[in-house]
Amino acid sequence: MSRFIKTVVALALVATGAIACAQTAYPHIGRTATEKEIAAWDIDVRPDFKGLPKGSGTVSKGMEVWEGKCASCHGTFGESNEVFTPIVGGTTKEDVKTGRVAALVTNKQPQRTTMMKVATVSTLWDYINRAMPWTAPKSLTTEEVYAVTAYILNMAEVLPDDFTLSDKNIAEVQKLMPNRNGMTQKHGMWDVKGKPDVKSVACMKDCPASSDIRSSLPAPSRNAHGNIQEQNRTFGEVRGVNTSMPASVVPVSSAARKSAAATAMPAAASEAAAKPKALGLAKQYACVACHGINNKIVGPGFNEIAAKYKGDSAAATTLFNRVKNGSSGAWGPVPMPAQAHVKDEDVKTLVNWILSGAK
């Protein structure tokens, strides 16, 4: 996979003009990616555990990390809430023996959980490492990733309370995954010489061109939860459509997109310069992914928060603590995840801005 990652990095950086093609046919164009740049991308962990860093983590440490950084979204026992799918549940000790989750066949479990479906423990480790916590991906240490993975498996009754998961024993843990035999390798995506899992015949010539819009967001739903363009995590590539504007009625050509982007750039820069610092922080820390300025998304709108705490002299302290430590029950069943990674001064700026009406 390392070779594949290097290829992807090279292609991606060539496209942006940040790296040169190594061949002599393209002299003086960019530069070769450094080992550190490649290593920053090459973090995947395969089912055979290639790419897994050395380290370990205990179940008890995992519980500590879970309660501080995971439980607010995924529940104290992995049961999650109305927003996130449950992680734990639906598996039995018999499933651990057989490697096939019976509830997937009998459909006795009303909702399929992560532990029912996932076949490889490397999938858990890799996803936690690269994507969690939701508001601060890639912020967990290697020990914390091992520990949280161990704790999830402990909650699923796969590992005992005193277990220490490490790169040395993770292959043995794989043999205990409840759905380890639920993944087939008999398809072309696993073995390029194997039998394909699709039978379509691709049309490669004289293909009719169609300008019909095949998929669209219904007009009543377009801006029901605020502008989707503003509700992206600030980690990784960000692409979104401005749902506060009417939908285009015709497909937008590549040339038109480039023209619109060039036209909008000066205006966007001017608008950004005029925005208050607090709004920039709200976008930087992905607050607007859950809170609209004037409308509820997952959590209440900033205007609702300002109205609720109007005249409350302790409001600033209350909100500061709830942002830093997380909370639940104040606005319904969906909890507010702890935002311990946000600087205190930034939290104060955001809280004061919200209480003043988020203007």
C-alpha cells in the first residue's frame, strides 16, 4: 500500500503544481515529495496489519479516553444517540466463536451496529486513528487509538477488562472478531485475477450524451438545515454547494465553474475580511456544522442560545464550561461533544459573540 500511497501523493501534488514529475522530460517543474510529506499521507493500516505503528493501549485507558472524547457522541456504552449509529450491540459470545454474526442472518437486531458488520479489527484502528474525534481528527496519540479500540472490543465482550491491545497481539485479536468470517474474498476487488462481482458491459464508443439532471435536492429541503457549504469539517478537502442560493436548473460546465470562481474570488475575499473574528472561529472549529446562525441544525441556532440566556449574568461561564466539557439534556437528546481542543481565549470569544446575538 505504501507504493500506492506514493503514487496517489505524486499525482495529487502534480495536479496542484506542488510537485514535479520525476522524469527528465519535465525539468524545472515543482519538486520531488519529501519522505516526511509521503509519510504524512501513508497512514493506512491494512487487514494484514501492514502500516500499523508499534504501541499498545489498555482497556482501562480506553475507557478514560472514551468518556472524555467519545461518549458525548457515541454514548457511554457505545449505544450512541439519534444522530450516530450504535457501535456496540447485536453480537454474542457464540458469534465470537463462529466468526459470523447470527443477527445479520436472523434480523433479530433492530439496527445493525458497527461491531455486527466490521470484519477486521484493522478497520476499527485505522478509522479511529484518521477520523476521530469528529471535531479534531488525527488528534489521538497512538496509545489512545490502541486503547479506544480495545475498549470498544471490551464493550462488545470480545476482550476482557484487563486486556492490553498492542501491535504484538492484534493479529490474535482478529481471530475473535464476531464477524470475521462475514467478509468474502472471492471477488475481483480482492484478487484482480478473480471473478468480478459485477456483470455489466461498459459502452466505450458512440455513447449518447445526456444533459438531464439525474439527482437533485428537493427545493423544500435545500436550506432546511442551513447552508451546507458552511457545514464542513475544516480537515481535508472541502467541497460544498451554497444551499442558501437557488439551485441551478442546468448542469454547470467546467468552463462556467472556473469563470464563476474567478469572478467570485475578489468578492469572497472582501466579504471574508469584513466577517468578525468569532464567525471565522465558528467555521474553523466546525461549530456551524451543528449550529446555524439563525436556525437549528443538529443543535440550536446561535440566536436561540442568545435568547435563552438573555439577562443571565452567569451565562458566559455556563456556556464556556459546556463548550469545553460537553453537555447533554439542555436542548434535547443530542449531546454537545466536549471541545477541549479549542483554546480558552477562542471559546470566550465565541461565547461572547453568541450571547451578543452572533452579529
